Amino acid sequence: MATINKITKDNYTPSTKGETPFPVYSTEYNKAVDQINADATLLASTVALTTALNTTTGGTTNLSATNKVLVSLTSANLLGMYATPITVLAAPGAGKTIRIKSCVGIFDSTVTTYANGGVIYLSYNNTTPITNNVAASFLTAGDKVFSLNALTAASGVSLLVDTAVTITNDTAAFITGTGVARLLIEYEVVTTGL
């Protein structure tokens, strides 16, 4: 960012005929310019500090900013996710893992409700649950909103590297329903440096 310089007796060309030099800058103007310069310096140091806080010194491990995504689930997705889990967040790439911060499930009911099925949850490729369960009744009559909280087991939860996040359900496939759902997911990507 360029520094704004104030006019002083050392950097203006004085008049040769004795009139007031032009332009004339007041004390208030010079104070304002000084404040702008100080603010620009503070902003630059704040950006540098924020960047430094998001990086692990001496390593390649770091944490992304929080990402937010809205994922739509069709009736076909809900009916088929038992046999074929639906990818809601793609694998982040080698040396990276996804950490779910929060997920809100929203169900838009229709006249034809879902039957059968079992608890619903987010997982890593249908192998490692990473949220609490939502009861199968979530997909029955009436619009609903439910929080799928990230698991915080006493012994911790393994975050799998370069693995997609999916939604699935246990027990059996849902049948008959025609409603749709949405997931509002907040997550971070951890670059592991492994």
C-alpha cells in the first residue's frame, strides 16, 4: 500500500512573488494524513498476524478458514443412500482431511412420507460416523430441522485423510417417500503435512 505524504516546507515550491504558496495544507489535513498512514501500517501488520496465526511455524500443517456449503438431497438420494451413500463433501486431496464443525439437516415433507430405514448420519465413506444419529422419523410427515453435531467421543474421533464425507442410514433403505432435504454444513480442511 502506498504511503500518503503530507506537504511540508521542504517539499513545495514557494512563490517567487511573495504571495501565499499553493496548495496550502492545514494542520488538520496533515493530522488526517498521518492517521491514514498509521491505519495503513496497522492494517498491514494485522493481515500479517492473521496469516501467521493460520500457519504452524516450521511445518506444513495448517487449518483452512471455515467453509459453508448447502447440499440438496433429492428423494432419489434419500431412497438410495442406504445402498449407496451420497457424497456431500468431496475428498479434499492428499495430505488433507475434513473436520465437520456443524451440520443442520432440513427436511421438506410431502404427502408421501418415508417408511423403513434407520438412523441417519454423516460419515467418512460410510465407514466412520462423524456426527450423531438422526432418527428415521426425521423423514416422516411434517417439515423438520435437526442438528447433526460432530462426534466428540471421550477417546477422540479419527479424521480420515483424503476421504469424502457422505450421508447414509442404517438398517434398511427408506421406501415410498417423495420429500427432499438439505444439509447446511460448516467445515474446515486440515492440511496434515504427512
